[in-house]
Amino acid sequence: MRSGLAMLFFLCSHMGMDRIDTARVAETLLAAPGWARVGLTAPTSHMRVEAAFELARVIVESVGGSPEPAHIDQLGLSL
């Protein structure tokens, strides 16, 4: 029996989905919020986890995936 991640990888790799472009990922990481990039090296595990999820969200959003809805406690910033 396959794990959920293995099944997802199998489906994504065979359904004509685009390959990951390393240059695009690098540009996305450099454009990600600074706290998330620095947060990966934080001494506390909860900060590292939050940073990793933020970077993952930015990458998914960059490749055209739908972003996850913001946390209910997160305040919106007007631009």
C-alpha cells in the first residue's frame, strides 16, 4: 500500500504537470519574507516550523497553486 505522499507524487509526475524550475524556486525564496528565510535557523522549533510553512506557501503560490486561506487571527494589511 502506498502512502499519501507517494500517491500524490505518482499522480503529479504522470499527469503532464510542469517540472519544478530551480531558478524560479530560487527567485521565489529570495523574494519571500525575510523573517521566513531567517526563521529556518531559529533556535525554537515552533519558529522553524512557521518559517517552513511560510516558505512552502510562497513557493506553492508562485507556481500557480491556490494559496491556503489566511489564519482567522491574522490581520489583513491594506496596500
